[in-house]
Amino acid sequence: MMGRIDFRIAKVLASVLAVLFSTELAAQAFGFKQSLAQYISSDRSISGFYRARDYGSFWTGPTEQERARLEALITAFADAEMHGLPKARFNAETVLSKLRAANSQSALGQLDAELTTAFLDYARAVQSGLLIPSEVDEEIVRKVRYSKPLDLLAGLEASDPQVFLKSLPPQSRQYVGLVKERLRLERQVTAGGWGQPVSAKRLKPEEQGAQVVLLRDRLVAMGYLSRSYSTTYDDPLAAAVARFQADHGLAVTGTANKLTLEQVNVGASDRLASVLVALERERWFNQPLGERHISVNLTDFKAKIVDFGKVTFETNSVVGAVDDDRRSPEFSDTMEYMIVNPSWYVPRSIVVGEYLPMLQEDAASVEYLELRDDLGNVVRREGLDFTSFNEDTFPFGMRQPPSPGNALGLVKFMFPNRHNIYLHDTPAKNLFGREVRAFSHGCIRLADPFDFAYALLAAQSDAPKALFQEALDTGEEVQIDLVRRIPVHIFYRTALARPEGGLEFRPDVYGRDAKIWQALQSQGVVMGEITG
């Protein structure tokens, strides 16, 4: 496909450029420079770039370098849709039409400036995303890296244009895999999707009937099962269901329960939308993650330690509940230390929103929590009339001392941030068995916090368990610094490309991807005339 596109573009350009580079339209002419200078006067960066070139052409001149840049840009625009970018905004045919219409010196000057603006627009979109994350959802507080316009232009000028433009999108295996799977999934959607949805609420092995057939047909269309004419929920179907469950973050049982069937019934076009959103998210995340880093995918309910691209430790997690004030934000920071036997300093929002009403009802409630004044002194409850306070006037903080029943458990992992989010242990172990684990106040609870600590400390100690246990045995707060600080990335992916090929999906627990998809559509991103 790429070869055919390049050949067609080269053929059209050959005829167009033959006219553009004639003596009548010499790009160095006064009319060219005047038109160019006038068009770019409001953009300081581009003005400075062209001023340094004495307002000479960058795209439309007769040199081989300019021709190569122009061909590379048009080829990139022809492939923009592969990246989930809006075809109408980055349209190769539009550029070719403008080239054909450039029949004067002034038109050519304006066109050169327009091509520079279009290049910078494309470079930002494909490298760092079409959207600004926090404008879509204020809880997506990821810092996106943006290249400076002059750096992009200088890089293009100093490089092979095709190579440079191909280097702009994320080079991660995840992004490359998503681009490939987007095309495959789009073909599936265009072919009619995955068939009729299953209306049953639950299906289990040995059952028979039309609903079993519908389940079988959808799993065949998705590639989980070879085609057969059995109407029975047999062993091959149970195995296919189990594989589907594994790929969708569900409990692997081989029985199609309500959650499993809900995911089976998600349409192929909805899955394609998830992939397009994932591509945009990956562009926001277009930066080195760290040779060793910690990743928490909020939709996957797992925390992982990754070393040189491979997961070396993984544990289930509980993330923030769906309520407005409890969802976990998305951001990156750096883990600096862990606290063994931590105290829990209750956030103000929880103090006045949850515990103050309880104290107003019964002053002896939540007795495991200390009241503390602004100086950190413990305040006795006797004689206090809690009904005289409200959210604004309540003058005390609250602290839960170290104990096995502490809300943070016996260890917390700190990457100080303005969101007051961290990873920690919890006494509420029963929640880790749930398929959907969104229950916390925003922090990330770990199912295996001790093993997580050992894995972190192994990088700086020959006896990580002994080091941790010594601190634990004190029963007091002990801070263990990490000799090598570790990047922490809290992110949100509902579509994931597997290294071996294929896709995994997770539920949009906070509805954030739905917001992003709506915003992408407003930018002109489309799936085409497809259903399913």
C-alpha cells in the first residue's frame, strides 16, 4: 500500500512541479517574498524561521531538498488516517490541489507558508496528540511533551525528510501494535462486525440452544474459536470463553457470566473507537518511561514493575471509586521512598465529608482515629460539641496510628505529588477478588505489598526481605529510602496491543475514554461509513 501511494504522489508531483519551477514562478521573486512575509506576520516562530532564510522557499523551490520535503509531507498526510488522525485536516489531495492552483508568485509564497503551518500542525498532532488531556477531563493531569516549532523545522531541514517524519509518532511497541491492529479491526468492522449480540444473562458448559450458537458465532468472528456447527456449550467453546476472559481482564472461568457477556456484546465499532483513543493516549505518553519503572493501568486493576520493557513483578490493585471525588487521576511522578508501619493522616475531604457527621452522631465513634490540632498535638474528645462545627469550621485533623488495621496497612510507597496519591497496603483484602476493583478514595491499594517492597529493595540490598522485616518489627514508622528513584506512571488504557499480536480490552470504568472519543470526533476523527 505504501509503495503505491508513494508512486502516485511522485507521479502527480512530477507534473505539478514542472510548472511550479518554471522561470515565471521563480520562488526567489519579490512577489513570493512579499506574499510569504505578509502571510506569516502574525506567527512569531514561523516569521523568525523565514526571516533567517531571507524569506526564501522551504517547500516550493526547485532544489532536490525542497522536492524531497514536499513529497515526504504529502506521503505523511496520505498515511495520517493510519494514525487515527483526521483525514480532512491532513489531506494529501488538498495539498496537491493547492500546488496545482499556485499560478502566481504571490500564491506560491502563501503556499510555502501554508505548508510550513500544515507541517507543524501535523507534527504536533502525530507526536503529542490532537487534544490537550486536561481540557478533556481535569483528572487527566498528564504532562505532555511538545516540541518547539523551530526545533521541528530545523530537524526536518537537517534530516532525510521521510526518515524525520516517520520518527515523529511514538516508536513504542504499543503504538506500533495499535496502528497495525487498527487497520485489522477496521476491516472487520467494515465487513459487518461480529454478528448478532447474545441476549442471555449467563451461559455455562453443557447448555444448548440458540444463545449458545450466538456466543459461538461472535467468538469465531473475533478469532477465539474455529468455526463449527455445534449448538452445545462444549469444551472448545469453554476454552474460547476462557481466552476471551483473559484478554479482557475478567476472571478466567470458562463460564460466560454477566460481565463476560457484556464484554462479548461490545460492538466492533466501539472497540475500534477504543483503539483510536488509545493511539491518542499513547501520543500524550510519547516519552521515555524509564529502564525500570512502575506502571499502574487504572482500567486493568494491576500494578507492575517493568525492567527494560519486561514485567518483572505484578500484583492486583484496587483503584479509586467511580464517585466524582474518588477517581484516581492519571499522571507520572517518581517514587522516592517507602514508609513501613505508616500512620494514616486522613485527608481533609474525608475528615469533614465522612467522619465529622459520624462524630456529630456519636462522639465516641471512629475511636481508632486521633484528633490533632494544627501543631500536631492529640486533642481529647471529652467536652467537645461536634454539632457546633461544620465543614468549614472543624479545626482538627485526624490520624490513625500504625497498626495492622491501619487504613494504609503496613506499608505505603511514596512519590510525593500534589494529588496526595500513593500506593499502599490495606487490611481490606477481600476486594482483590472482585473483577472490577474501583473502591478506594483515589490511592492505589496493592494485593501483595510486601512482595512489591521486596522487589523494589532487591535493587539496593542483597537481603531485601530482612531489610523490610527489620523495619516492620519495630512497630513504629520507618522510612526506607530508595537509592535509585523509580518513575511511576498511572495511566488509563481500555485497548492494549499484545506483543505477539492481537488486542486486549478493558472497561472504561470512569467514562474517560468516551469523553476522549467525543473530543476526537469534534476534531474530525472518523471511522468511515461503518457499523457493527
